[in-house]
Amino acid sequence: MTAKVSEQDARDVAEAAREKDWKRPSFAKELFLGRFDLDLIHPHPTQDAEEAAGSATFLARLREYCAGLDGTVIEREARIPDEYVKGLADLGCFGIKIPTEYGGLGMSAVTYNRALMLAGSVHPSIGALLSAHQSIGVPEPLKQFGTPEQKRAFLPRCAAGAVSAFLLTEPDVGSDPARLACTATPDEDGSYVLDGVKLWTTNGVVAELLVVMARVPKSATTKGGITAFVVEADAPGITVERRNGFMGLRGIENGVTRLHRVRVPAANRIGRDGEGLKIALSTLNTGRLSIPALCTAAGKWALKISREWSAERVQWGRPVGEHAAVASKISFIAATTYAMEAVLDLSAHLADAARNDIRIEAALAKLWASEMAWTVADELIQIRGGRGYETAESLAARGERAVAAEQLLRDLRINRIFEGSTEIMHLLVAREAVDAHLSAAGALADPKAATSAKAKAAAKASGFYAKWLPTLVTGKGQLPRSYGDFGPLATHLRYLERASRKLARSTFYGMTRWQAGLERRQGFLGRVVDIGAELFAMAASCVRARMLGEAAAYELAGTFCAQSRVRVERLFDALWDNTDDADSTLAKGVLAGRYTFVEEGVLDPSEGTGPWIAPWRPGESAEDNLARRYVPSTRD
């Protein structure tokens, strides 16, 4: 059953899984430290000619194929037809980033993201299928951490269409992996025996290969800990007990998988015992970019629909797009979609170039794009009015264009939860953003440290801050002609430089005010991260406009920066003027039952239908196995 761990134990597990070294520069890390180093992202990286030509050919073939697919079939039948998946496999879509020596296409993250946008625009369930397979499934962990033997054994199968899935979450374990209950017990013959139940196994219903995270018990021969394994999905003891249903992504093959005495050879372990979480986090550094790719695709479609509809629909003698209330929404959708693509493309190019550490950039891209895309979809529905709330099927039945705006909102909602919820991403980025402070402060940031240790740490920290704080006083952002080569966008880059220093000063003030208590100031930390995300998006937008060199790109970037600056100033104000303490106090009262009278007068249809979290016990499954395959097995 689920392990019982303390709050400190949970933090220790998360901290141990972090990649602690910064061997390469990071634009976003410097941004949070008040150092606006534009040279790290400008000039905008580009694909070389050979990669660009190969990418264009592949994407053209994929576009032609996707144009013949019908997303309404997926929405209506709640599954992707097998023939669709076979066609994608024939095109090489399951091995886009797998090296050619293992049967893949060997293409870049930039091309991969553009392919996800195309496929996801048919139906986002296709995008989820491809991204779960390549971003967090078997290919990426093996590319980064697999042995030569593992790569030869599994990557060609993945490239050929052997769908893979990632199994971490459990019925009572979500963002807190320290409580992981699935076990991997070493056997005398050198193999491992896996037992446990995994929940929300995206692709798990149709997978041929699995990445399973399980806890190896500590012993005299191993330190144990959470460990990653490649597992054959049809191995004896594996049962797909449920296929889950959701408000959106209705074609997603997400299930509940039970593992009962599943024997896995030691050769299938990825890395060493106890390295599973590190492998997962490292994989997600670039894997998270699949989410902003699908969000960008949604934004592009929303912009097209809002433009065409707002020019056609007439109210009060004019097209609705000419009324200021709607025009502001169209402007937001256009500028934000441009910025989402700027963030996505810049992050992907940085990942391909491998010159920069992009762990913060990728996390910010995922966090910011998932939040902004949701707002874009909501604004599209408002522009469409009653037709935005009506289903595409109903619209078509009335003889109107089948615009699935309400489906867009349903499908996008999961992106604020997938691969790290917004709240978890705030904490993850905040931890990286204050890493330099924690390294300098040492015991000052440790609530358990002794007074003597804190005194020594204070002396050490004073040296760091004596050098760092003066750099936050002045900068290029105060010089009227700085960044002049960016033309009309120079004023926004000067603002960015000033805001970066202000953000660093604000973070320092928070450190000095709350010290070790800062980790519990999640509202403050969330706003710090949100400011950083907006600044990153502004920088990406300006650099993209400069690369494109078109007046239209400058206009989009300029308007986006103006809109973003309004949001940033509100966030800066809210760092110190907020209701965080009052909210915390009130929430404690709610949890204690002080305000239950507010709940009176309604019925709760869910009451009595079952527990909040279904209990489970290890053992053999009593359910039918719902596993199925899109394509025949690729195993020899």
C-alpha cells in the first residue's frame, strides 16, 4: 500500500531528484537573477539547411495525410481508429526524434513540435498519443540514459509504431512521488519482481512497451529507491483493468494498470537503482515542450475562427470584430498566439542546439502556454456567443459550420494539469529560480539548522550579496538608446532589463523577510514565477520578430509586450498587496467545517457513490484485461 512519509521526507525525495549542477548557461536562470543576457537567445537560433529541407518534406507529407483524417470520428467514437495510427506509423511519426541508426527519422525538437501541432489540429488525442509515446514514454529516457543494448533492443520497435506509455502515478500518489507504493523486488536470479497499481496511464491501454517507476527496497547490496524499468506490456501479471473517461481528449487511451508479480530482467532497468525520478525529470526538460506545441496549435485555430467569424457576423450595423469589446479579444488571441509560438520555437531551438540549459525555459513554456491557451479558448467562446457553447455536431445539424469551440475548451483544460500542474510548476520553477540564493544562504534557509550554523552561513552569504546586489541598481534598461537595433521593440527590451532587476530585488526582499519560511509563501513564489514567464515570453517575441524581419511580426510583438507589461505590473503590485494571509486563515476555517452553513440548500449527487480515493491492494487482478494494440506486435 501507499508509503507513509513525512513532509520533510517528501521534500528530501524531490530535492534528491533535482539536477543540481548548472554546466551550461540558462537565459531564464539569469533573468530571475536580474541579469538580462539577451546574447543567450539572440540572434534567434535556426535550423541548418539540411535539417530544414528534411523537415519541410516530412511536414508536407504529414499535412497531406492529416488532411484526410476526420477528427469528428475520434470525438464521436471516443477512440482513434486503428487505421489512423497505422498511417502515422508508416510516416515515421512514432520515431520523429529517434536517431536514424535505430530506425527513426532523426529529426529535431523543432520539427517534432511542428508535427505535433499538425497532428493535434486533427484531434488533440492524436497529439497526446504521439507526445506521451515520445516525450515521456520509452524513446526519450532511453535516448538519454539507455545502454547501447537497450537502445538496439527497444528504439527500433518504438520507431516502427510500438506505442509506449509512462507509468508513475498511483491511486494515492500524484505529485508526491515519495509515497510511491509500487515495488520492484530483486530476485535471486538477478531480475526484479514488480507489484502495484498505476493510475492515469496515458497510452497504457494500447501500449506495447511501458516505462514503469517502482520502488526498490533498500538492502545490503543496493541503496534502493524509485527506479525506472522498460517493461513489455503483455508480460504475465499485467492487467489493464480500466479505460478512464475524461471531459476532453476523448480519444486518449488512459487507464488503470495492475502489476502482479511481473518479472523484469535486470537488463531492462534504466540507469541505476534509485535514479528513476532523476531520469523522469531530465526527460521532461524537453518533453514538456509537447504541451506548448499543442497549446500553440489551439491558439492558431482559435485565431482563424475568431477572425473569420468576427468579419462575417454583423451586429448593430457593423461586423462584431469592429466593436471594441470584441476587438480587444481578437487582439489578445492574435498577440498571445504569436507569443506562444515564439516561446515554443525558441525553447525548441535552444534544446536542439544543446548550448543552453533549458530546464527553466521548458518549464516556463509549459506553465505559461497552458494557462494562456485556456484563456484564448475561453475568449473564443465569448466571441462566438451561444454558438461557442453549442457543439459542432449540433451546429452541423442546423446547417451551420461545425466549429468545435466548446471542444477546444474541454480538450485544453488538462494541459494545466498534465506533466506538472500549474501549482507544481510554480514550485518547481521557483526552486530553480532561487537556487543561487539557497546556495549562498545555506543554513539560513534551513529551518532545522542550529544557530551556530546559521551564523556561519550568514558570513558566507554576505560575500555573495555584497557582489550581487550592486548589479541590480542600474543597467542598460535605463539608457534611452539601448537595444536600438530592435527598432520599435527597443522600449520593451529596456523594460525587460529593468523588470528583470526588479524581479531579482523582489525575490531578495522575500528571502530576507521570510527566510526559511519562504518555501511556504506559495502565493509570493507563484507570482515571482509568473512574472518570469511573462518576461521570457516578451523576450522570445521580440527576438522572433527581429529574426522574421517583417512589419507584421513587429506589430504582433509590440502589442503582445504592451499587454504583457500590464499583467507584469499587476503581478509586481500583488507581491506585496494581496490577501494571501487572509486566504490561508479562511481556508483553515473551511477545512475545519466552520462555514458549512454556506453549503446548505443544494443536493450533492456524488454523495454515497464511493470513497474519494478507491482503496487497492496488491495481488492478482480479478478484472478482464482491456489491453489492445493499434498495430501488430513489433517483437521478434
